[in-house]
Amino acid sequence: MDLNTLWFILVGVLYIGFFVLEGFDFGVGMLLPFLGKDDLRRRVIINTIGPHWDGNEVWLLTAGGATFAAFPNWYATLFSGFYLPLFLLLVALIARGIAFEFRSKDDNPRWRALWDWCIFGGSLVAALLLGVAFANLLRGVPIDAKMTYVGGFFNLLNPYALLGGITTVLGFALYGAIFLSLKTTGDLLAQSRAMAQRLWLPTTVAFVLLTVYSYFETDLLLRLGVNPGVVPITSLAALLAAGLFLRRQREGWAFIMLALTIATTLLTEFMVMFPRVMISSLNPVWSLTIYNASSSPYTLTVMTIVAGVFVPIVLAYQAWTYWVFRKRLVTRPEGLTY
């Protein structure tokens, strides 16, 4: 395996890690106005992700940085062609992050309501735009022979991409409801369980529709065949298993199954794209690949050494934070930060 392939895998792992870890963060934020009927419940809900949300977002920053360093032409085409959606994504993430820090600075209900809606809006917009972006990457976008995106903003708002965004929103909301079922007690636990069970069916329907649509809008059939293989089938099977575990109120296994669904869905996308990193809908020959979009061999070698040293340290630290904050939260004002 050459370094180009290795870094394609590493970038894919970073994006998968972001979706798996930040997905329930976004879901919790989207559920805030529906499950947080009073300020105390909203504080409990926000505190469930308080120790994790900023660390989880680092995966996106690292993925973007790795894309820039390993595949600069991919980074240039992606960030210029998707400029407006990525700008809106950045605004949503900034508003959401500011809201986490500012909402507890004043007890005024209007002040807190403003930032609570920023958490909800930032989470919803971010989840929607990420789904739209990754659906477009799989479908292909208009790229010319100079590796330049020649479409407009509305090219990205095609029906397939919008269905991808809706599926991502529903999936993250379900993910967040299951996470809250693992982190809360009492009435909030019961409401989170009920919400997760209500969200499972529309999420599954959207997922199946997106899968079927992918056979018509992408080259999935050409690349993987009618039988797509173990990884895509595992994705659907894990989602169905999550529904079964939710019925039995075994939220820990349901959470693992949904995380597996998200990971294998993203893995399937990267499998379909490889060795391409951006697919040209104008001419397949003009697609960006891991070879024509990559940095020099020396750059990839140095990056591999650095990643080999620091990535295990970062993973160990993040695993430790999840272990430290593993306990459930109770609906009492004492000890609530946000």
C-alpha cells in the first residue's frame, strides 16, 4: 500500500470519527427544545455533552488539516466549490460553540432562550449541511479539466443531496436521543427513550430511500454491484438491530449499533469513491484522485511519521475523557455547569 492510499484511509478515518463522535452531539442539540421543557432539564441535556462537544469537533478540524496537507488539490477544489455551504457550516458551529459558553452567564430567561435556540439551530444546520456535502461528494459535482468547480450553489441542492441531508438530520437526532437515554435519569430518561423509539422508523425509511436512490444517482452499482458487500449490508443490519434493542430498552447496544451504522455508511462512501476524492459529473477523466490531488512523497512521509506519534496520544486522551464523564446526570441544580 502506497502513502497516497494510506492517507486516503487516514482522512476517511478522521471524517468517520467526526461523524461517530459529533453525531450524537448534534442530535442532543437538535432535541434540546423538544425534551428541555424547563431550564433545569435544558441544563441537564446540555451538560451531557458539555465535556465532549469541543473535543469531538477537533476531528473535523484535523480532517480538514489532513486533507489540506495530504491532498491540497482536493482541499482547494472542495473549499472553493463548496464555499457557501462550508461558510454556513462554520457559522453554525461558531454560533453553537458560543452558545455553550455564554448561556450560563446570565439567569435571564430571554438570554438563555436565545442561546438555546442557537444550540438547536447550529446543530440542525450543521447536520443538514454535512449530509448534503457528503451526498454531493458521492454523486459527483461539475469539475472541469483544471480541477475547478464550475457549478453554482444550487447545483448542490439537488434532490439526492437534500435526501442525504434529511437522513443525516434524522440519524443524528436518533443518535442523540439514545445518548440521552444513557446519560439521564427519571422523567428525562423516559422521554429520551420514547423519542428514540419514535425517531427510529423515519430514520430507517429515509436511510433505505437514500440507499435505493444511490443506485440511480451514483455509480455505486458499477463500483460495488447489485450485492454491495459486507460493509453496506452491515450498515442496514446494524440500524435494524438498533431498533430491536430500543424496544428492549437496551440503549447501550442500540447506541453501539447506530454508531456502527454511521461508521459503515461513511466507509461505504469512501469505498465507492476510491481512488477518487472528488468525482466530476462532467467527465470521469476530470475527477480528482489520490494521485493527481496529492502532495509530494516527502510531505506524505513526514506526515506519516508525525501522525504515527501523535494520533495514539490524542485517541488515548479522548478515551480517558469519556471514561471520566461516563456517569449519568441527575435532574438537580447542583453540579450543573451550563
